[in-house]
Amino acid sequence: MRINIRKAKREDCSRMMELIRELAEYEKAPEEVTVDFNHFVNSGFGDSPVWWAFVAELETEKNDIQIVGFALYYIRYSTWKGQRLYLEDILVTKEMRGKGIGKMLFEKLLEVSKSEKLAGISWQVLDWNEPAIHFYKKFPQVKFDNGWINVSID
């Protein structure tokens, strides 16, 4: 088994949408995925991309290659800190969790943040998602901020 982390390409979007639906199922909100596939593709690979991603490819002994995870991010602006990488989603398929793939994806994001001289990385994690919380606690530089409440308008 070999894992390769690389930048996502337009042709990866179909598999990424499958994984997004898997994540929504895990988070008990499958009906919340309402993004149109063409909008998703154009938002990442159109004339003015607003998101970027890395994918984790599994190469088997038979030289089959399958995307088994991804990390999708964009750049946000903090009036206090400046530009920051915002991690929208990181996902590794259920079968492949615990093999270091999430760590490889997260470390790639750390590299981007440093190379682009961003002020840091921000993201959210559901308070009941103990495996994710445990994963993030493995990185000594991660800080949890319980003082904020999520707010949105649909």
C-alpha cells in the first residue's frame, strides 16, 4: 500500500463529491449537501477558484489508484491576524482511517500555510466528533476555542 498526497485536479471532483456525501452521512446530515456538481467544479477549477484541495491517493499492489481522502481549503481574512488558511473539510474514508493519511493531509496544509506566509489555519470540529478532536489534539500547536458560537444564514 502506497499513499500519495497531491493537489486536486478537475477530474477528481466526482470522487471528492462522493467523499463529501460520505462525510455528510457521518455527520448525520446527508440532506445538507445541496451544492450543484458543476458549481462545485467551477468553484475550484473555473476562472476564479475560491477553493483548493489535496487528495490522498491509494496505490495498491495491482497499481490501482483510488482517492481515499481529501483536504479542501480556502483563504479567509481575519481583521486581527490577516490571511489565514481555512480548512473546510478533511476526510479519510472509514476503511483507511488510522493509517496516517489524515496526518499527511494536515501536514500538507501546514506546509501551504508556511510557504504562503499565512497567519495560521482555522477550522471547525463538531463537539461530538471525538475521533476528530482526538486527531487534532495530536498536533501540539492546535488550540481549541470554546468561546465562539457558530452563526449562519441560508
